[in-house]
Amino acid sequence: MRFPYRTAPGPGGTTLYYPFIPVRIAGFSGASTRYFEALVDSGAADCIFQTSLASALRLDVQSGIPSVRAGIGGGSEVWVHPITLFVAGHVLQLNAAFSDTLPLAGLLGRSGFFEYFRITFDPASAPPGLELERVHKA
């Protein structure tokens, strides 16, 4: 499945491109979010979501496994919970981190996302975008 990059104005009249895709998450209570855009991030170790999404899942965020995730801005406290991720017609069970300081709704990282898809970033196509191909693990 192909997703065009989302665009934003850049410095000096340039255009910036970002690989956001629509996803939905659910907790084991059965509650789920609406679809929202998450950034496909090869630099992220795992999937991280904004804690504000946890209320839609009826999750007590701080009842999860506490941990720390390091990023460009330094370390951030997170709480890890098992969730279901709905993306491109696929349903994935994974452990995801929830953070108070994440500046966007979600990051889709190597553990929990990249391990299930072959991802092709194609900034040279018209329009620029990314392709996902499901990889079934043995």
C-alpha cells in the first residue's frame, strides 16, 4: 500500500515532506481511538504514542511498565502497555510506550512496526511517498 508524504512549508519557500500514515490503536478493554496520523520513524526503537490517546483506550498509563526512551531531546519517561495497532488493513499486537512529552500523536518504530513491514521511502516519486508491504514472520 502506498501513502503520499504529508507536506509542510519549509525555510526559504521550500517544501518539507513527512512520512505520516493513518493508524488506529486499541487497548485490551476493547476501546479504541479514531484514526490519526503517526510518523513512520526508522530512528525510533519502538512505537510510542502520546499519553492523551490512552484515555480513549481506558488505560491508566502509569499502571504500565515504566521505562525511559532516549531521543534527540534527551531521555523521556514512558509507560509500556500491550496494544493492538490497526494499519493499512492489518492488525498487529505489540507493546507500545506512552509518553507525556511526545510532540505528535505517534511514532511507528523498528520494534512493533518495521519488523512487520517492508518499508520503502521514495522521496523521488511524484508525489513523494512510502510503500508498505506486509512481511509475515515465521
